[in-house]
Amino acid sequence: MGICFPCFEGGASYDDNETQETRRQNMAAAAMKRQENAANRGIKDPASVKRKQEAQKRLDEEENKRARMGGGDGENLRWNVD
């Protein structure tokens, strides 16, 4: 019986390192795409959700800054009677 496929002859000339590197890159790209799809699943407008999250983050940072400065709500004030 003879070998009918040239790749089984051992004469296949390709760079194994190059194919492994392209395979890694393709796998990394596919993983990133899956993560993005999972994060955006069920959301009609992902850009608006991202803007709202950034706005909320800014508000939280401002609130923390005011709390550290000691101003604003008066929650940090204490009344002492001697």
C-alpha cells in the first residue's frame, strides 16, 4: 500500500513556530471576542451603559472627595457639651 497524501510523507515544509504563533494570536482574538459578547449580552446599546457607568464613577469619586475634605452633609460634625 502506498501513501496517498503528501503530508504523510514527511516532506511537509512549514515553519512550526510560525503556525503556533498565529494559532495563539487567533485564540487570543477569539477569547477577547467571546468576553465582549458575554459582557454585552442582553444590552441594546452598550455605549450608553458604558457612559452611565463612567458618570456614576465620577459621582462616586466626587462624593468620596467631599467626604475626605470634611464638607457637605454635616455627617462628620460632632456636638460636645462641657
